[in-house]
Amino acid sequence: MKISICHAPHEPSPSLTLLIEREMEYLLRAHPIDEARAPVEGRPEAIPPWCVAVHRVTPGRDFFAVSGETTRSTASRRVFDFLENIPHHSPAPSDARPVSGPAR
């Protein structure tokens, strides 16, 4: 899987980049992903100031999610919560995420 993350117009946050990579790896366990693009935009003059978008290219349908929030971490969390809840197929019991979820 190829992951492209771009931070504009601010300096990349290593912790946010790591979070996005981990979330993509988690999603990859349940659903095939050929490529993922995740632009992170900081616009101080905008309301909300942070926009995180994720475009997942899969062998079947592609998925796109966008979230605008007051913090980068909240915007990214909402995008991945949305992508995790898209009903691609019924996961096998071994692929199912525990109800409490892993520590993040």
C-alpha cells in the first residue's frame, strides 16, 4: 500500500503522520487498500481551521472522507471513524475490532 500524506501550508507533525499511517495499516487488515492520500490543511483564517481528507483507492470502490475541526487530531479522528464504519463487507471474527478499540 502506498500512503501519500501532505501537510499544507504548515510543517509536518510527526505524531499526526504516525497516527495516519497506523490508522491506514489498521484499515488495511480489514479491507484491501492499493493507495491512500491524506492531505492535511491548516488554514488559520478559516472556520474550522483544520481540514483532514483521506482518499482510499481500493480494488473495488474508492472512498473519500473529509473533516474540518478546530484541531488536527480531532479532524483526523473523525475521518478515520467515518472510514472504519463504511460497510464494505462483514469482517471475519478475527478481523473484527474489539468494542473498546485498541489504545491510540
